[in-house]
Amino acid sequence: MGYQQGLSGLAGASSDLDVIGNNIANANTVGFKQGSAQFADMYANSVATAVNTQIGIGSRLASVQQQFSQGTINTTNQALDVAINGNGFFQMSNNGSLTYSRNGVFQLDKNGFIINADGLELMGYAANANGIINSANTVPLKVPTANIPPTTTTTITAGLNLNAQDPLVLGTPTTTPGGTNTAGLTGTAAITSNVAGTNANTYLVTFTGPTTYTVSVNGGPASAPATYTTGTAITLGTGETLTLAGATPANGDTFTVKPTQVPFNQTDNTTYSYPTSVPVYDSLGGAQQVDMYFVKTAAGSWDVYAGVSTGTASKIGTAKFDTSGNLVSTTDNAGNPTATPLAFNFSIPTTDGSATPQSLQLRIGGTTQFGSKDGTNSLDQNGFAAGTLTNFTIGQDGTLTGNYSNGQTAALGQIVLANFANQNGLVDLGNNQYGATAASGVAQISVPGSTNHGTLQGGAVENSNVDLTSELVNLITAQRNYQANAQTIKTQQAVDNTLINL
């Protein structure tokens, strides 16, 4: 029987060497999982043989066990290289026949499908034109190359700070004499502090005699009589004075002093307090710049102008702030509350064949009036131009995100992973592909990161999990086993020769 045992041992050692050699040969194969030869002993069946005197007849190769331990992940910075960190396999389609792989080296074919080196298509969930993932069933993933259409700007959102200490945009006040004004008596008003909010008031100075006068503000009741001294300016509020010249005032003489607003001129920065601008997009994706101007006309009151940079800006309303610097209301040009609180509606013309005029809404709800520099804290609009796909990335959950030339992103699809109740029940098809069998169980399809499915790392690959040092030691051990089994045959031959020579 020595030959039988020796031959089975030689066969087993040879198989072990084959498995080890295969591991070593695939040490650099992406996603390769090393195998391990598993052996079982053999006994001859004999009813008459006593249990305690059984002699084995050798060994046999029971199975080649795949070791599905995690391989090291190596960064490649290639957009379509994907590594699995944890459990799972990529689902691949070979003309409708499904296979499974850990090799995440992919590329695009001429039709935009994601394929491996053998042309098998990567499966996953598709996304519609709006970037919504459809998880009903898996399909071959395709990267769309069409432009994404433009979106018309409808809303501009601005968060500003308008400096409470900015000067009022007012010119020299207008002085109008009235009453029984003595011939030759003139009055000139002047701004003494261009920051004072009282400059926006209308004053009525009424003389009750040559040396006394009262002041009424904005049509209100007259003040207590004050003394007038010839040659001395009369103080109006805290930011204006009225200086008289010529004849002596008489009882009933009046002077009305009204603020004079400087005409707005977008080409003259002295006619506004703070400007800002933002690009907007029309229905064809054409861009033009909308300029916005804020003009301080009174304490806590700012007129707002807007228009395209190539046209003329016009007043779209007024913003009001409370004494704490908070925006409390907005009114339109007629002085009525705006239809949308803290927002102005206006329109701009377009000239490229898109829908015109283009309606816009300027929302300034985040704007404040504090005693610090004018500035823009946030400025955004909700439109964008048409865009072409420039690159894409793969997230941990398998979402394929496209980045477009217009700065937009959109989900293009989602890679799925398949897991099995018994991974060692898979059949190795070669080319880094496995097939499902009854022993493996059905594929459990899910998105990366869910339940017992691993996560993905884009721009990386999973290296082979072969440990070369261990395999080289195993190679020496298998070689010694082979030599020892050969020695068994040699010894049996020597015994036979002895018998023959009797």
C-alpha cells in the first residue's frame, strides 16, 4: 500500500505547489484573493476491518479555500479606479450574464458605459436628468456626456452690512422764504454734519418778532420760542444751520428748509453709498451683470437701485432699519409694503433672444445696518449657464457625481455592491470574476455602507491580499512535503526489491 499513500501525497503536494504558485503569480493582480489548499485523509472501506487497526490510504485535495481578507488600498488618483473597503463585490454584466469582482479598475467605452479591461459593464442604480437615483433595479452604469441645460435666475439673495455711519447722500438744503418776509432778508441753510439723520427733516422757522423764532419739524407743532441774535446761525436739528442776511426779521417771517436729495447716477460714486453686483442667467444661459446700489437718504432708510451693467439702474424700493440695525421693512417705489417682505421685485431686459423682460427678486433679509464698514457677507443667485461634464468623483456610498463647467454638480448614478452568505461558494471564473452558485446563495444587492456591505474609495484600488513572505515559506514547506512523499515511494520500492531477491 506504500505506493498508494506516496502517490496521493505527491498529488497533494503538487496541488499545494500549484495553489502557492498561483498566489505568487497574482501578487500584483488588483483585487485578487489568495487561495489555500485544504486536504483530507482517505481510508479504504472494509466491513471486516477493526476500528483500531485501520490504516489510511493517503490524502486528497478537499478544496481550495479563497481567503477573502481585505487587501491594502493603494491611491491611484484615477477617477474610475474604485476600491472596496470591507465586504462586497462589484456586479458586472457580460451581455446580461452577471458576474462579481473585487477588481475596481474601470474605464469608459465609446458609448459612455463604465467597463473593466475585458469589456464587462459595471452595474448600479441609474440617475435621471435631475440627479434622482432610481434604486428599483440595477442597470449598466453610463456617464452622460450631454450638456446640462441652463436654469434661469429668478432670485438674488444678498446679505449685506450697510454702515450706519455713512453720510446721507444729500446736497445743500433748499431754503424758501415765506410769510410777511421783509424785503431784503435772505436765508441760507448749510449741512454741518453729513452723517446726521436730522438732515433729512423738513424745518419751518417762524419769526415771532425781530429776536424770537420757533421751529417746526416735518409739519409738527412749533417749538418754544428761541432767541435770535443777528449774525448767529440758527441750529436746525443736529446737522444743519440756517444763516440769515440782509434786513432784520419781522413778525411772521418764515423760512422753509427742505432736504435736497442728490440725483442718483450710477457712473458717479458720490451719488450712492454702497454698490455690489452679481451675474444672472437668462433662459438661454446667457449671463449679464446686475448692479445694485444702496443710497442712504435718512437715518435707517436706504433707497435701493438695480439694473444691468450695460443699461441704466432704477430705483426698486426702500429698506428701513430699526435702532438696533435690524432690517424691519421694505417698500416699493410708491411707498407701499413690498409683496414679499424684505424683498424687491424688478425686471431687466435681455437681448440674446431669451425671454424678456426677465423678472427678478432681490431678497435682502440677511442685511444689517451696523456701525461698521459697508460690505457683502453673502451674495447668491439661483441660476446657471449650460455646462459640460469636466470630471466626476465616486463617493463612499458609491454615488457617481459629475462636476460641470458651470460649477454645478449632479448625481450620474450609484455603484452597488453584492454580498453573499457564503463567499467561498462562489465559482472562480478567471479574469478576476466570480460566479454565483447554489452554495454561495443569491447575491445580496445594496448600496455601499449599508448593512454588511463595505464602503468605496474613489481614485484607489485594492491590492492583492497575497503575503509574499508567507507564500515563499509555504513554497519551501510544500517542496519538502513533495520530497518526503517521493521518499515514501522510494522506500516501498526498496522493500519490494528485498522481497523479489529472496
